Amino acid sequence: MRFSIRTRLTFWYVSLLTVSLLSFGAAFSYSLFRIFMYRMDGQISSVANMMVHTVIRPSGQLFLPQDFDIILERFFGIRTAGNYIQILDQKGNLVARSSNLENFTLPISRDTYINALKGKTTFEVVRTLGRYPVRMVTKPIILKGKGHVAIVQVASSLEGMEAIFHSLAYIFTLWIAASAIIASAVGWFLARKALAPVAEITNTARRIGAENLNERINVSVPDEIGRLASTINEMIERLEKSFQQIKQFTADASHELKTPLTILRGEMEIALRSRDNEYMKEVIASALEEIDRMSYIVRNLLDLAKMDVEKESAPKEIVELDRVLSERVELLRRLALDRGVSIDILKNRPASVPGNQVRLSQLFFNLIDNALKYTPRGGAVGLYLDTEDGMAVFRVRDSGIGIARSDLPYIFDRFYRVDKARSREVGGAGLGLSICKEIVDSHGGYIEVESDEGRGSTFTVKLPLAVMD
């Protein structure tokens, strides 16, 4: 059976309090016991010492009249009331005892007797004398030149101490039980109050779905729960952005694929009704162009989907960017010649980066091809590859039509095209720069653009250089 956090917090709080109170009670009781026993030992030791100097004559004989305890108290001022006194000879035989012992005898164990013969004083608790235990001291009487002559035993009842400790145990039991009950109620209330924001977070999170991702959890206090709510809000914000991108992507992809399909359908219907062979050839040629366009869009979409999967598992190798640049330029030089645009490598410094050579080649191809597409005949495209601050820096600068400042923040979005008519004319689908950004991001770099409308554009890519051993 699993309990709620509130129940567990209350249980641990009450358990900790109970253990603390029990520990305090045990420590207090032990300290009080030690103090009580210390004072008791001092009291019976004092009586025993006075007995040693009172009941022995200089000759070594015992002076013990009947009811000696009463005589000692009345005539010598020795306070014996409340104490049990017993005198033994050197062999351990009873010689005399105080009147309050009546028919009882203070016991002496073998170990205590041996200690007395050795001149040692022994303190012990005796539980065989009457209803209550007694604290007893056994002290040997030793005279100079005579040796061991007798043993004095003095005991005092622990009835008062036991009564105190029984009352103390009763009070402690009631106190701990009452404290545990009160702590349970207070702990339950405090846990409920402390976890109230969690319940609010839970209810809000349950309400939030794909249709209302704009809702956020209220963050009232910047504590641990507040940080949790902020983290969940950040996650919801990312989800909202992802959902918006998916919706936009789906709408744009549907639109981009719907246009060529509509053209194809219309041209095919006209071709079916036409008997002009030349016209049918034109229709078929146009249909092939639309098919190529759809293939291009689908291929780019597959590339984007594949890159999303490859982000975490793409294999890393050392890629020589200077060689990739030379190969891409040779591949595109013929295309640049057909379009009447000059293409030149102005700087190609050796630079190696860790990454995927196929994707980096695609990055270079897309950026150079994009520059050629939007540069009018007679224009020029300049390419630069350099290193700075531990980064490989690749720049593509063209003298083309440029990009309006209002369009710059969106040019890396999928299916975003600056000039729709111009893009359709050159065959663009608004996916090339999106693919470039995905490739750069997956390699730990960044891409930026500087452009003025009518003055050309400069795309700059920076990638971390490979660390050579």
C-alpha cells in the first residue's frame, strides 16, 4: 500500500519528534539517576566514615552497645535516621545492626567481602531487602598495626527515588503521547498547506492539452515548488512552440505539395481532351517539372526528418572542410557558368572539424547553391574558409538581390520564402536554409546572415575545430 506524500511527511515528522522526545527523556532520566545516586553515595559514605571512627576503640575492640544507632544520634550527633547500619567482624560474621533493620540482615556477597579484605570500599544496589531496593556501601575498618578488624555496611532505601522515577515515567509517557498527537495534527496541516501548490500544479497540468498550450502554471513563491512550476512552464512553452511548428510545417508542406498536384491534375485533364501531339509534349514536360519539384520537396522533408533522428546518434569523424569546399565548388562551377555568375574561393585555409562529412558537404552545397540562385547574371559569389578562436569560419558572400530586414528573423524557418514568385521561378521550396541550420546545430555551431535588400547577402557558419592529439 502506497501512502501519499502528505501522509509520509506527517509520519516522518511525528516519528522524528517522538524519537527526539524519547532520547531527551532517556538522557534526562539517566542524568537525574546519576545525580541522585551520587548524592546517595555521598550520604551513606559519610555515615560509614563516622561509624568507622566511632565504634572502634584504640585497642581495636568494637564499642557497640544495644541500639547503638540511637545512642550515636542522641549523644554523638551522628545522623543515622533513615539508614540501615550493620557491623561485621573480620570473618564476615554479624556483630551488630541498627534497630530499624529489625530481623533483616544486609547481605554481603563473596566479591564484596574479598574487596573489603583488600581494603576496598564497594557500592551496590541490593534488591532482596524488603519491598524497595537499597543503596549500600561496604567499608572495611582498618587500624594501623592491627590490620583489618571489622566491616561497616550502611544502606539507604531507594523508595523515594523509585517514586520520583515512576512519576517521571508517567509524566513523560503522557507528554510524549500528547506531543505525538498534537504533532500529527500540526504536521498534517503544515504538509497540506505546503503541498497545496503541488495540487494546483497537478490540476493545471491536467487541464493543459494540445488545444490550450497557452496556459501556464501560476508561480507565487520562488521556492523549490516555484522552481518546479517554472520548469514545467518552460516545458509547456517548448511543447507549444513544437506544436506550432508542427502545425505550420504540416500546413506549409500540404500547401507546397498541393500546388504541383493541382497543376498536374489540370494539365493531365487538358491533355486527355487534346489531340495535338506538340501540346501533349509540352504538358508532359511541364508535368515532369512538377514531379521533380515534388521529389525535391519530399527529399528535403526526408532529410529534415532523418536529421531529427540523427541528432543524438550521428557518427563523428574528422572532416577536412577545405577539401569539402574545393569539391563542392568544382561540382557547382558548371552551374555557375550556365547562370552567368562567377564563383571564386578567396580563402581556403585548412580546417578540420568533428562531424558527419555527408551532412557538412550538404551544408556547403546548399549555401553555395542558394547564393547562385539569387544572384543575377553577371554577379559574383565569394567563398571564404578560415579559423579564429578555435572555430572554423565559412562565409558565402554574393552580390545578389539581398534580403529585406523584416525577413531576416524568419529565413531559417521551414518553408519560409522571402520572394514567393522569385522562389518558384528558381525552384526553391523554402527548405534549403532550414536544412543548413539543422546541420549546423547538430554540429554544435551557429549560422548567421547579414544582408541588405539589393546589395547581396553574406552567410557565416562557425563550427568548433577538432582537437588534435
